[in-house]
Amino acid sequence: MDRLPRVSISPGSYRLGPDNGTLTVRTGRTGAVAKAGHDLLLEVTSWSATLDAGEPTAIELTADATSLKVREGTGGMQALDDGDRANIEQTIDDEVLTGTPIEFHSTRVEFGADGGPTRVDGELELAGERHPITAELTTAEDGRLTGTATVKQSDWGMKPYSALFGALKVADDVRVEIDAGLPQSP
């Protein structure tokens, strides 16, 4: 179960971070006036991950909750300006994540058959709570590692941000994505 796909990742320890990849969060919007809000692409600018490819394989990731930056806002009645971006980032720091540590530790890594997607089960600490989560990773032959996980904010005791007396809300489910290049050999 915890064996490596032969073509994708050589055994060893790999370090990932902003120097060789991106860690992003995508939000959606709900509510009666959802069209007034924006779907956001947030980049985590301070993070590190370790992939220990061996028997068993283990993955750990830490991220600075105060390092999220708004990279894109789609939809909405008008484009986001620098002030809007700064306000969103401040709200995330003050009201949503409150500067608490973000950490992930794998508990099981199950490689897909014939180089298919890898299922990673683990524990995510977010907003001061730790809960199980599952992510899916894919490794391309060129060493590119991509992955996704869906975080339901309310599962971690977080109340999704809302405005206009609840008529505009950030959707409870947010999508976390990683895209990083693995070195040819660790």
C-alpha cells in the first residue's frame, strides 16, 4: 500500500515550498446576492512541505496562516482594487484564520494503480482544531506534483465569512491546491 510508483518518485526525502511550487486556496460564494461577491484565488506565500518517499511514505506540510495573499478575484460587480485585496487579507488574518498554525501530517499514503492518483489521508490542524482530511496527489513523469483537497470550514469550527447581513457568504467548501516541481533526485 505505501509503495512508490516506479516511474514517478524515487525514494528519498524531498522538500517543497514557495521556491519550487505554489500552495493556493480557491473560494466560492453563496447567498442571495452572491453575484456581487468574488470567487477568490489566495496564495499561501510562506509554507514548507516534506515528502519522505520510502517505506512507509510520509508527507508533512506547515503554512503561515498570515501569509495568504489575494492573487485573483473573479466575478463580482466590480474588479478588486488594492484596498479590497488588503481588506480581504486583513479579514482572513483577524477573523477567519486568526494567525493560528496550519499543519498537515499524513497517516496513510495509498498509491494508485499504474501511476494513477495517490490518496493521502492525514490530520489537518486549522483554526486551532485538528481533524482528518483526504487529499489526492498526481505525479507527472517530469516530476511535477499536483494535488487537491477540499476543506469544509465549518468542520474546523470556522464560520465562513459573510457580509450584507448574510446575503453574501464565502462558500463553506474551499479547495486547496498544490503544484510543485520535485527535484530529479533528492
